Amino acid sequence: MLKSRLFYILYTIISVLIISEIMLRTFDDWIPSNLVEHLSPNGIKTIKKTRGPINDENTFIYHYHPFQELKFNKYIKIDENGFRNEVSFQNNVDLVVLGDSIMFARGSEIDVGNLFRKDNISVLNMGMSGFSPQHYRDVYKKYIIDKDVKHDYVLICLFVGNDFNDSIRYPYIVSPVGSGKNFLPWTINILVGAFKIVSERISAPSFDESKYIIELPYRKIGINYLWYPGKNEEMEIKTNQALTEVINLAEQNGAKAKIITIPSPASVYGYQLFPGFDNYYNTQVSIVEDLKKDLFQFNIEIYDPTIELSDAITDNFLYLADSETHFNEYGIKVIYNLIIKNLFTDLKIR
């Protein structure tokens, strides 16, 4: 009797594991990214065949799979080259947008590309999470210049919060390498990973989101992570070298480059909203002034929207969360309107 019960329990466990393994491997795009990294290196290779980010051969460019569906952000449409565009790749556009996760706008149902198209301005949004200024250069050369995409303008969206720091890290690996064991089933590796995640959360000290309290007219917010690296000469040199290459490529191909320097939220709060952060605002101004001096020979328009964003956030919250730098839908609309008003008055909205 005991043996039969043990056999039944063992049979049930094995059956559940087999079924779970089949389900995981069949519907691997449903595995959350924080659990994917706990798969084995071989499991990661299998995952990368169907979901991004993937690297272009012999380059440091990465992007999503062509037409990949993002299960947890179904409103995002990925084009045939792996970037966020709701239209097919075009060979003749008004504008090319270069940027990082700010422009990819994962947490918003709209991005600036949607808004440009709504105003009948053709655009290719080549922004991707984690991109550095060197990635902007690489993507612009491979997907726009080398493909002979006709365009009038290229908009470089330089996020001061981490783009300068990312210029030092370039190139870097964005895909998980896999911490699990190759000889174990996916189910076991993921269960081990889930256990580690839960254990770390239980044992981790409580996170004080309200390290700084900022009082906006409509609510108080508590922020902890400021998204701000400060000034560093090496960062500025590497960033400016990459921007110079983009500007030169644009001019050689009959296009005009323009730059918007998107500030850290700390700089936005530091302008007349939170006196303790005024040094962040002053540093933002200093960085933009240095950028204008370094790129002076190009006579290029460089726009810093910090003051306007500080004004806008007094009406509605711009970001996805308190300690966030990514814009919500309201923030995307605000930044889009500022881009049109301050950089593209000469771009006709047909």
C-alpha cells in the first residue's frame, strides 16, 4: 500500500514536471525576463532565437526580433528591423529619431513616433533601451545611411541621466548569459531562480522610496534613485565623438541633425521645485553649454527642455513612477510638443 502511494506521488511529480517543461519550451515568450536569466546558457540561446534583444552580426547593435510581439506590452509594435515603429520600414522619411529607452517608451502606449505620424510627419524611431551615443551612430549608419534612406532631419535624443555614462561602457552585453545548469530541465532552473528572487526580496532591507520628499501642487512624491551621473571629461569626450560622427554622416547625406538634451528628473525637480536639487539643474545647464561649445562648428540646434518640463510637471506627473525617468503618456505628449515647438518649426505639419 505504501509503495503504491509513493509510486503514485512520484508518478504525479514526474508528470507535472514533464508537462511544465513542455509548456515552458512551447510558450517561452511568456517567461518573465527576471526568470529568463536563471535558465541555463543553452536555454538562453534557445530563447534568443525567438525573442530579443538580439545582436546584429559583426556589430554591437542589438534590437528585438523582426515583428516580435512583446507579451507584456502588446501595444508596442516592432517593425521588420526590430525597432518600435507601427509602420513598415520606409526608404523616404521626414525624420529619423535616435535615442535610448526614453524614446522607446516601453511603459507608454504611445511614443513620439506615433505622435509625429498623427501629424502626418513620416518618421523612423530607432531608439532602443540601453543604447549609448555610439549605438546611435552605429544604428544610424547601418539602418539609415547604408540603406540609403532619404531623410531631411535626424533628431538625437541625448538623455543626460545616463547616456554619458553609457558611452564609457560601450560596447556591453545586454542579453542574460544564463545562471542555470545545462544538465537541469528549464522547470528546475526556473523554480530555483524563483526561489532566489523571493528569498532576496524577503531578506532585503526595506527600500525607502521617500528619501527625498517633493511637494507638487497636486501630490507629494518620494524619490530615491536620482538617475544622474554628474560631469566627467572622459564621458563628454566619448559622447561628443559619437555625436560628431552622426552629424557628419547627416550632413554628407543632405540631412540636418538636431539635438534635444533630455534631463534627469533630478534636474527637473531642481528648477524652482526642490531647492535641495538646484545643483543638479545647474550641472545640466553646464553640460548643455559644454555640448554647444564642443559642437559649435556645426552650427547645430541643441535644445534643453528642463525648464518647460519643470513647469509641465506642476500640472500632471510626467513619469511612470516617483523614482523613474521614463515618461508616461502625458510626458511623451509634453516632450513631443516641446520638440515640435523648439526644434521643428520649419518642419511642416501637413
